[in-house]
Amino acid sequence: MAVNAATDKSTMVTALETNASDLGINVTTGDYAALDLGKKQSVANFVLDRKGTEYQTEATVQSTFNAGLAYETAKVAFSTKLKSGTDVVSNDVEAMIDAYKAVETFDGEASEVITNNINILQPIVEDVNKFIALNDFAQLNGEPSPTNSAYTINVDSLTRFLTEFQVYITAAPALTNFNLQANVGELTGNFENGYVLKTDGNSQTPHVLTFNGTGFTKDLANTEVEVKLIDLGDGLTAENFTNPTTGYYKDKSEPYKTYLNNAIEGTEAFAYIIANNYDNTVRLQDAAQWDLNDNAEVGMVIPGDYPTGIYTLSFELEDALGNTETYTVTLEIDRSTAI
């Protein structure tokens, strides 16, 4: 048989199509004819990989071709749905799982690749949040993966797509381009090494900190993320703020006084990160204004006379699948030089 002389997928395509009548396979109409050349070569590769030393009968070639065609057709259908803009549903995933299992049945054994793909797909059927994540990931087709910028998402390369999707759904969410800016004063530094804000010592100067171009990698389960103060450094203690006779907040009116003292103690938010899952944007929000002033949208306010020292802030991001990560950043208030 001519198929036994084929040594690669290209020559196998030629052998299959040239000898289709003898083999009893349909290559001129139907599913095979609808495939592009690359997918036809994938079918041919399926046949080639199972040739062994050689095929003994045309019937064996026929059944192998039909199994490979059914498998490739299922992959194309699933990939097409993934990039269609229409949400993948349970039936789509189950059909792909069935196609993988059909190959295992045909071969009489499980391959590592197919087993891994089934293990990735099966939990999706059982968890609506994983369906949402799958469709979100597929919508990024042609773009760098949020969790692996070296990988460009490609739903047509299904195994690699599913492998990277598994990384995506098990990775904790993160902020991207974490970049603070201040409306007045001088703000320097970065997320990794901390920020330094030079203030002017004037209680009437509000230094408002906001994000500039910051986003996040995955939809968040909680779009109002508390930023808590977890440590004070460089000589600062809670007493500098909460002492009823000498503390910074001693003259604040209620309920702000109690709220702000609690923020220093870490029982109320020091700030909020407000996230928008629709456009993957975030903004930094003053916690007291948000909680006590009808959700007034104001960046994190640092008065010009705020006590100097180092403030260590912490927040936790959680996605819809329960993946979490805690982040810390330091902010130093400095008035050692004039601004």
C-alpha cells in the first residue's frame, strides 16, 4: 500500500488522497474536505503515527483515518467555538472530552497529552467559574497571556492553549504596572522598593495618591480590596496618631476620628483598591471618604503635615476561583528637604 511508503505528514496526505478510493475514505466532500491543509496534515499525522512497521490492510487504514478525522474535526469545532465570541458551554467541553476519550479507546491506551487535556477540561464542566475563566482566556486569543507574557494565546493550538489555561486558572491575580502618582509634592520609588512622598508640612495641602495606568491580570472576586496598614517604621508608633491628648487625630470629629484611629490599628482599611472587572482598571481610593462619605471617589489622601516615617501597607487579591496572593508596599512620608 502506498501509505506505507509515506514518511512524513505531507507525503501521507498525498498517499491518502491519491488512494482514497482503494482505501474507502472520503476526501473530496464532508469533514475532511472542509479542513485546511494544516488540519489535513494533522489527520495524516494521526495515520502516520499509528502505522508501526506497516499497515496490513486497507480496512485498518480506513478506520485509523476515520478516527483521526473525527478527532481533528472535534478539535477544530472546539477551537472555532473558543474564538467565536460566543461563550463555550458544557456541551462543547463534554464533546471535546469525548473526542479525547475516543482516541484513547481507539489506541487501547491513554497518552500523557490526552490525559492531561482531559484532566484540565473535566473540572470546567463542574464549575461555572471555570467556564467564565475559560471564555475570558479565549477572548484574549492573539494577545500575550496575562500570566505568561512569553506565550501568545492561540486557541488553534489546543494542547498548548489548555496547558497555559491551567496555569492561568491556578495563578493568583496580580496588579499590572503598579504605578502611583501624587497630585502635589514629589513622589518617587516603585512597588518593589517602596515609595517616598515629600510633603510640605501644611495641614491644608492634600497630597492625593492615585494609580497611573495600573490594571490587573484576572477578574477579582472582591472589587473593593482593603489596603491595611500592617506596620509603622522609622520611629512611628500607633500612639503618634491615637493618643487622645497628643495624637495626630486628637482633634478629628467623629465618626472620622474613630475610623482613622482604627485604620492605624489595622482594624479598618487605610485605603481601598477599587477594581473594575469589565475593563481591568483599578483606582486607589481614600478609605474614610469611601466608607463614611457616601462612597466619595477620592484618591488616598495624605495631608501635608502627616507624621513622617515609613508605612507598610498590605492587601490581598482573590479571583473567582479562590486563588489569592498577598502584596505589601511601603510608603515613606518625608519632610527632610523642602519641596
